[in-house]
Amino acid sequence: SQQGEEDPQALSIQECENATMNCSYKTSINNLQWYRQNSGRGLVHLILIRSNEREKHSGRLRVTLDTSKKSSSLLITASRAADTASYFCATDLIKAAGNKLTFGGGTRVLVKP
Amino acid sequence: DGGITQSPKYLFRKEGQNVTLSCEQNLNHDAMYWYRQDPGQGLRLIYYSQIVNDFQKGDIAEGYSVSREKKESFPLTVTSAQKNPTAFYLCASRGALYSNQPQHFGDGTRLSIL
């Protein structure tokens, strides 16, 4: 199975509600990154959290990292219809050859107006 | 503006044909990557390159080939040996090696079989 696995696979919420998605991984990381993908488009980087950080904010986004549990969460507060997208976590592994990232399967978020 | 350009946006392949997907970046990044994405799925790494004239196989390299003759360019060829090429292909780049930096993505090429 993949290094990063998101949960849930899909999420449907109303506008102004909060959306939370989780990512679990298996081996030690340098950092963990979250990306957004709108339908038919490339991925856009949202937040990078380093292994020695526990929480990071960017606008309406809040990311936490628990290295003891090998898990991360992405919280989108006060969601908008424009937040409808797929969200992926990606792990930057220690000693990974080629500076590679390993992506999870994504969480598909639908924000209903 | 700096970024990654993938072309074409849509591509159709006939059976037995090789097709090449273009990826160009003007971010001065050393590392470049090709991913395959199937519907509703995550990204799987096909090939990556850390420096000009060098590239490495990813997790699903069979049926694909790449070249890295210039820092800015990393074309991907989908060969006739790839029996199930229908997918969305994404190119990405990244700055200095082994640093805490994100990857930057192009807008993808959707490949279909005729």
C-alpha cells in the first residue's frame, strides 16, 4: 500500500462548515506536504510541515503533524464552494532517492452551496 | 511568470504508436518528475531526473521512456509496450535537492486510446 493514505476517501459538506481529512504514513519523514487538485488540473501546493513542527497555519488551512502516530490532518475552516477539489498528502522520506515525494490516494471534497 | 508547461493538453494514441508528452519548466529547478494518475486515484511515479543527462525509473516505468538533454525539458514517451496508457499524466519539478521544498506541477496531459 502507499506510504501516505488519506481518510476519508470522500467528504461532502455544506458551505461554511469545516472539513477535516487525515493522512497516515509508515516510515520516518523529513516533511509532509498537502496539495489540492481541481478537476482536470495539476496539483497546487498548500502547506509543507517539517518533521520537527507540530502545527502550521495558512489562511483558512490548519495542518497538524504527529510523528509519534505517523499521522497528519488538514483542516479547512469556513469552507467555500471553491474549496471543492481533491486533497493529497505527500511524504518526503528521509534518505529517499531522487528527492522523491510519495503521494496518497487523496480525499475528494465536495462543498455544497 | 515562472512555471511548468505541459503539452499537448489532450493526446490520442493509435495502437502500436509511440507518443511523446512535452514538459518544460523555467523555474531553474534541477529535479523533474513524471507521474501517472488514473481516475479517482493518487499519483504514481513513472520516471524522475535529478540532473541533466541522468534519470531514474520510478514505480511504474515499464512501457515509458524519458530523456533529459536540457535542464528545462523532460519529455516522456509512451511506447507501444505500454498496453494501458489511458491516463492523466503530470509533470513536476523541484528546486535544490534534499531541501524542504514543494513540487511544482504542470496542468497535465490527458492521453486516450483511439
